[in-house]
Amino acid sequence: MVPLGLIGVVLIMLVRNTPVGFIALIGMITRNSVVLIDQIDTRTEQTGKSWQGVIDVTAARVRPVFLTAGSTILGMLPIMRDPFWAPLAFTVIGGLVVAAALTLIFLPALYVLWFRIPPGDAHVPSKPSPAEPATVTG
């Protein structure tokens, strides 16, 4: 996910015409990714591999991911006008906005592809077909 966070960094640099000052967001992006993968793995161990499990865990992580990204972004707003710290602020803001969204969209999709989780609920046993009526031969 870290290289994908650079998409946001490059976009904000192009829009604001600012140089990259310091890429401090690598740890934040990595933490969100590691926590999401760990929770998906835990869910998989408990209930089996399923798309629904990945979706449920990802949906449960939406609020924490956006709250941590949002609080960091709000913390960067005061230093955006400072000539020394502006590159850092814009780098972190652009990178976190894109990385937070991609963590919740791209990472679960990559997880499903990487671990070859089949479509549908693999952990829910299929219903047995109704028994055919006995035929009488005579």
C-alpha cells in the first residue's frame, strides 16, 4: 500500500506545485494495512475463507482508518502556510487521503485475489439437495 500512497503525494504536489519535503506517512499507511490484514486473517481462522468475511472486516475498519487519517490531516492544516513545513503537510495530506481510500478498496480486493478466496460464502455449507422420491420397480 505504501507505493500506492505515492499516487496521492504526486497528485497534491502537481496541484499545489510543492516539492516533497518528508514522507512521514509510510508508517501510518503501513499500520492501517497491517491491522486490516491481521483482522481479516483472524476472521478467516474463526469462520473460514469468504468474501463476506473480508467485506465485514473491511467495513468495520472504515471508521478507524478515516478517523486516524482525518485527525492527522487536521493536524497538518495549521502548518500548510509555513514555508518550511508546507511540503511535509501537503505530502502527508495527499498521501493519506489516497492511501486511506485504497487501503479500504484495493487491499481487500488484493487479499481475495492473493489467497484465492472463491466468490460467495465458502464457509457456509451448501444446502443438501432434496432427496429424490424412491422409485418402485416391479
